[in-house]
Amino acid sequence: MSQKVSLSRYLVEEQRSKGMIPAQLRLLLEVVARACKSISHAVNKGALGDIMGSADIENVQGEIQKKLDIIANEVLIEANEWGGHLAAMASEEMETIHLVPNRYPQGEYLLMFDPLDGSSNIDVNVSIGTIFSVLKKAEDSDSISEKDFLQPGLQQVAAGYCVYGPQTTLVLTVGDGVAMFTLDREQGSFVLTQENVKVPEDTKEFAINMSNMRHWDAPVKRYVDECLQGKDGVRGKDFNMRWIASMVADVHRILTRGGVFMYPWDKREPHKAGKLRLMYEANPMSWLIEQAGGAATNGRQRILELQPSQLHERVSVILGSKNEVERITRYHLEK
Ligand code: AHG
Ligand code: MN
Ligand code: MN
């Protein structure tokens, strides 16, 4: 029987033989994985733990927080603040950045996360997840502020997510392709289950919240209309549609079997660039998708090249199988 490779061993090899990551980053990723394990345990308790339902508090995004949004945020902060690898953290659930308290040593990394993605699915027992992204602070930066975080996605040094579904799976990139690790609950560790993940260039599957159709911009409408015409239309093939309403779960499906995911700008709130957040959702997912051979744009530009101007900035997202993303981007540019 071939030997199982744990996440720890995978990271040690990325550090030692491939020189992809420094030791401090390896330790940081181990801590993030440990926090995800603990969130996974909380998720699994469901109604037996005090994790379901609303906390009745509004977050900085103007959304009502669920109890699990708050629990997951606390787990990530508590796990990460004392290890000495981080300078600061930022979360979708916190208005301002969280500095490492003075009583702990400060490291050189910046960690960003969406502690609980797909909150509307918690109470109905559908897959949810945690998304994270790691940046390095600028060398000349002594006192950390929000500005240190405003780096384009191309500067990420690690990114990933953990999906809490029928299995708990951690998906990671450090710029050396995408690897997937399944949580072995008996051993309590993440085990490498897939390396060199590749997104097929073509697909017959798209993911979008169709109830927003009347609010879409013309290029998105054109693309989806053509998919719906199936064999009888210009695409000459039938398409299937999936929408889980957890970006983590939708992206996980695309990394597994291809597809295209869209949460485009729409006319409901025209002043907002989109619904999803650039720093906590779009950047980490775009890097994973690109590392797996897919593409990610906001309809016009590559997401990873966007210069953020605010921590909680929103963005229009189109990502997945390369040829489909290029087609949708072309429709936008033609317009
Ligand atoms: P979050 O739970 O972190 O606020 O994110 C939810 C996001 C994303 O995961 C998902 O794709 C989308 O919102 C679902 O939106 P709709 O409810 O409009 O379908
Ligand atoms: Mn989210
Ligand atoms: Mn969230």
C-alpha cells in the first residue's frame, strides 16, 4: 500500500526540496489548516452544538451574521495570532484589520479570510467553507495598516479554501499548482488526495444565480442565453446548470470537473462592482483556478491584476474553464 502524504509532509517538501515556501509560511499554513479542522468539527455538530441560526448582528458588509460566521472568525484569529508568523489579519467579518497583539512576536505575513463562505447554507446542511489568502508585508513597513493589504492578487504567496461537505477537503496553492487534501477524521490530519489539479478548458456546465437575470448586463445575458439554447443555438451543445450558493462548493466542483462560475455586476446595486469580495473571495479563488489552468476575469480584466483600493472592495467574478471565461470576456470587450 502506498504511503499516505500528510499536509505537513507536503509542505515540508515544498519548503525543502522545491524551495517554494519559507519555513514561516509553512508554519502559518499548518495553523490555518488546524483552524479549519476545528471549524469542520463545529460544522459537523450542527443542531447538537450552538452553531445554527442567526447572531442578529450586522457586519461591515451590511449582512446579518450567522452564529457560525462569528465562531469561525474567532477560531481563525485565536489560532493565528500567537504563532509569530503574522503581522496582521483581515476578515470579511471585521471592519478593520486585526494586528497581532504586542505580547506576541510579529512575523512578516498578512492573512486574509472569509471565515465562513456560503452562510445561507449552514442551517440547511449544504456545503460551506473557509477561504484564505496570504500576502507578505512590504519590507520597509513597520507599523501595519490597511494599506499594507492593498496588493494585487498576483502578489499572493499562498491561497486556498477548506470545503465542509460530505468530506472536509483543503485545497491549496503556493504557486506550484493546486493540491487537495482530505481530512482523515480518525487520524485527525489532512491527507494529500490529489495533486496537479487541472480544470478542463471546455465545459458544458455553468453556475450563476439565474434569479438575477433581469438585472444582468448584456454580455452576461448573451452568454447564458446561448447556453440555454443548447444544441439548437450557436453553441451547438446542451448545457447543464448548477448553483450551490456557496462559492467554495461551486469552485470546488469546477476544480474537480470543470465549469464556469459567474457572480457578475448587476443593476440591483449599480454603484457596487459586484457582490463578492476581491480580497477574501475573488483573489484566492482566481489564483487557484489559474494555477489549475483556468482563467478568472471581472469581464474585462484579469482579476489577479486588479489593484485594490479598499479592504472590503467588491468585484464582478467570472472564473473557471479557460475557453468559456475567454468567450464571456470577449462578449464584454465587444460591447
Ligand atoms: P458569504 O456567505 O461569505 O457572504 O458568501 C456568499 C456568497 C458566495 O459564497 C455565493 O456564491 C453567493 O454569495 C451566493 O449568493 P446568492 O445568495 O445571491 O445566490
Ligand atoms: Mn463568502
Ligand atoms: Mn462569509
